[in-house]
Amino acid sequence: MKTIYAEAVLLENLLWDYLLLRGVALVRALPVHRGRCLLGAALGSGFALLCLLPRSAWLCSPLPILAVSGLMCTLSYGGERELFRSWGSFLALSAAFGGSVLLWSRLSGEGWSFRARLLGFVSLAGLLGFCLRRIEERRRSPTVVCRVVLEGRTAEFTALRDTGNRLWDPLSGKRVLIAEEALLSPLFSPPLPPMSAAERLLYLGRGSLRGRCRLLSCSSLGGRSLLLCIRPDRASIDGEETELLVGIFEGSLGEFGALW
């Protein structure tokens, strides 16, 4: 007879249920409530343990499973108006997870091992992320309205939404909004002197922007170069506050003059 450890069942089911509940929040663009998702996952984990107890086979029938999954979604997304859609999304995502695990278990010959479940979840998450990105790219407007505030001065302009822009700050993990120097000129008084990016870094580093400027290496059609980036006081994209860096581009970026 195979020995099953209660703590292993609880912890493993807690992990998968939490990830599935968070996945539904991602799919439906719901506000993320980590504590509530953890509470819902704890309920599912406890139910999984009860199903393994003697004389509890009836718990594995559809009605108890549906009831517990509904309670899990209520705990996780109770304030959401279309709760039944979230419940349906959770059931669909759970079924897809089970199918992907079954596929990996058949391919590897390991049965329902932890490795098969991990590979199943990773493949499901990758496919889901790919589909969501494509849907979001089709839905979004090709341009965004940017507003940057630096030391009481404001610059507002329109930027082209560039899916090929993958410039991130490796230290802070913040994305970089690239804009031509002319669009950012309202942020600087007096105007920035005509210097190279490295020289401007030293110039701005001696003033009030000390510690808020850095150089990032970027590549474009013209080759690799250094881009001076500044951390603003506040910034918003289409009215939504976000944390980012602003890169000052000395050349031309086309019609809009900025890339996001």
C-alpha cells in the first residue's frame, strides 16, 4: 500500500489551486487579491485531503467538486459582478491543466508525478500567456498618451505603441519610455546642453537629479548606442499611473517621436 503524507497533499494542492485562481484573475483581468486567492486555495487543498480519507469516495463525485470549486471562486472573487463567469473560467482552466498533465504523464511514462504536473502547468501557462498577449495586442490602440512629471514640470505627448520595444532597466525592472529630446524639453530648465549621453549623465548627476539617471545600452537599425534614462517623479500611460524610466533619444523616432 502506498503511503500518502497529508502535508504533501496539502502543500501541493495549495500551490496548484493558488496558481489556477491567479490564472483566472489574469484571464479575466480581475483585480488581484492574493490573500483571498490563498484562502480559496486553502479550501481546495483541504477538500483534496478529505477526498483521500477512508469512506470519502463520494466526495470525488461531480456535485461536491462543483460546490467546492464554487466556494473557492466566491472566496477569491466574491466582489466580482460576473462571478459565474469566473467560476466557469476556473473549471475550464482546471480541466486544461488536467489534460496537459495527462499528456506529459503519458509522454514521460511517470504517471501523475510532480514533474509531470509541473511540466503540464508550465506548458499551459506558456500557451495561455501567448494567447493573452496576442488578444491584447489586437485590442489595444496603436498609440498611447504619455504624461511625465519631473520636479514640478510636465511633458505630455503621444507615443507609438511598439511591440518590438523590449528595453527594460535590468536593475529596477522598469520599462523604458523612449522619447525624442524635443518632446521632453519642457522637463528641463535650462535646456539640456548639446552633449553626449555620458556627458549628460555627469552633468545631471551633479544637480537635483543625482541618483536618478543612468545609461542603458540599446540597439536599433543604426546599431548599438547608449541611452540616457531618467526616473521621473510620476508618469502615466493613457491616464494610468505607472513606474517607468524615460529615455532621451537624440535622433528621430518617426511621426510620433516617442515609443512605448
